[in-house]
Amino acid sequence: MKTFTRLALMLAATTALTTGAMAEGRTFKVWWYEPADSALGIAWDAALAKFKEAHPDVEVQFELKTFDQINQAGSLILNSSDAPDLMEYNKGNGTAGLVASQGLLAPLDEAYAQYGWDATLNEAALQLGRYDENGVFGSGPLYGIPNYGEFVSVFYNTDMLAAAGLSVPTTLAEFEAVMDAFVAQGVVPIAEAANDYPAQHLMYLLALSQATPEWVADFQGLKAELDPAPFLYAGQKLQEWVEKGYLSKDATGMKADDMAAQFTSGASPFVVTGTWYGANFGGIEGFTASQFLFPGNHLSAGSTGNIWVVPNGADNKDLAYEFISLTLSQDVQNLMGNSGGVPIAADPAQITDRIGSLETELFNQLVAQGGLGFYPDWPVPGFYNEVLQATQAVIGGTATPEEFAQRLKDAYDDGMSM
């Protein structure tokens, strides 16, 4: 009954907003950085089409940005007169938490109830949308709304494994044995990009293999100075994997798109990356791609997805709230799942896409086992660049694992004291 009531209120609010917007002839500006052929891009484009249909007299100005554009200049964008009414933003202390603590985001608690989002999202899903006065996630006002889940796993070329007579590994030792078999064939097993975010994710998965939930809580929650032992192990493993030929040292010059092309071309049987590549890899024509969780790990990089935020100075907050509602609607959520994404408000019975169904199953498995370890760059402002550069250096051999781990500890501890 509560769900029915909330949805009825949301529909009533939507009707009222439609009438007002048509009369005013306003401009609605929305930015995101998901590619058009990704599951999120497909779903949000559909939501935007619904928005335009409901508001023929509203001028819609959509701009596709890049992750780096938003991540590097977020505070400047949000603090300018050119800020949009709604934008996708990277969650975490060093990003969304930072701009929330600077007063640049509009609180969304009132809209959460008014627009019926509480009928779709529970408090557990909002953990990365709430930030306290210091910008630490998990408590405080609601500044961001998620509408999807994500995690990092291993995508693999099923045809290459079958041709080599190899099985999906379930432990790290088995994974290394499988990669040894490909190296013996002259194949670099893992497509990687260390001049971009992907190598950070592989590094963090290796670190999480040595971490506990308590370590993750301390690391992400800024509860103690950094214990660098898991990062030291990760640095050692990365250099070992380069020496064994599992990764190419040339990865230091590669971007995410280069990595994806290496995998989709069939040059490497594995790629360690996020579910945001699900739609892309699910559509490969030359072979069948599938995925598995990082072997042997209880914890994986993952979370609810990036969040919708409304700049404090936005001119059309009500239109922003309505668009958020559309992205949470079940038909848009089902479309996301059937495009290879991980919806958080879909009808599971309606997800028939092979990749979307598998990813939803794996995500639910991670959530059930308390296995979401978040991401390595979140805790303190500026940590993303530190992690990227340090990981690039350890893969390239210009830094030792000890120097790598110490660099992260110094940057983290300095960020804690600010």
C-alpha cells in the first residue's frame, strides 16, 4: 500500500510539473559521461526522450562529457553560472563528498520523499549519496541519487578458453595457471590500460584479496592512518605479472578504449573492468564474451553507481527531479538491464539479456556476501591522480612496490589531516 501511495504521489507531482513547464517554456540542461552505446547511455537516452515528449515547450540541452572532464573540474563547474540543472557525478569522499562539503550541491532529502524515490530506493542504496559536513559518505544530508549498480569483474573470451581446453578459474592460483597457458602460446592474457582508470581497478582487486571488511571500512571512512600492506602486495603482484607476461608493460601508455579494443579484437582472452562495458562486450560479433568475479576474492571493487546531483545554483531543480524519476522508472530500468547494465529498480523477470542477467546475478551475489569494496580513489581529494600515477609507475617498473605503497600512504594520510 505504501508503494502504491508513493507512486501515485510521484505521478501527481509529474503531472503538475508537466503543466507548469509547458507554460513557462524553460531550458533544462543535463550532463552525463556515459557513452551512447553503453547500457546507461541507452537507458538515459530513453528517459530523455520521455522527458521531451512530456515537455514539448521545454528546451532540452544535453551535453555528453567525459569522466575526466567532470572528475577534474567538478568544483569549478558546479560553482559557475554554466552549471547544468542535473549532472552525473562520481561518488566518494574525494569527489561528491568534496563538493557537498563546499555547499555546491542541493540537498535532496525533501525530493526523495516528495517524488516517491523512497518507494524504489532504500537507505542501503543511498549510502554513497549521503555526506556529512566533512564530506565523508554514509551519513548526513542526501546529495546524490543512484539508479544502477556496478562492479569490476573479469570479462573473458569463452571461445579462446574453450579452444585451449581451459576452464574458468575459481582461485587466484588457478587464474595464474590459465594465464601461464596463454603466455606459452605467445598471448598476453590480460588487456590493460595503466594510463587511465582500469589498471587502478586491477590493482585494487589484488589489494582486496589481502584485505578485510574492517580494512575497507577504515580506508574508505578515514577512520585511521592507512595500513599499506594490501597495496604493497598489489604492487608486488603487478610487477610479478608484468615479468611473467600476464600484462604488457606497454599498458602504461594505453587508455581504456585501447584496452577494450585489445579485448574485443581477440588479442587477449581477459580484461578486468567494470560492468559499464557489459553492453559493449555483449555485442561482440567475433566471439562470445562472458564474465566471472575476480577469482578467490570475497571483496570486489563495486558499489551502487555514480550519482545524479543537482547543483545548488540550478535554475530548474524540479525538472531535474522529474528526470531522476524517469531514470528510476521500471521500463527505463528494465531497458538498462536488457542493454547489459545493472539496474537497481528493474523487474528481474523482465531481464532477458544474457550479459544484463548475469551481471545482475553477480551483483546480487556480491551484495549478499557483503562484498562491495568500493573504489580505491574515493577517500580523499586528489587521490584519483595519485593512485593512477602510482599504479602506472609500478606497472612500468619506474617505482618499486614499496615506493608505490608508501606514495599511497603518504597521500592518504596527508588527505586525512587536511
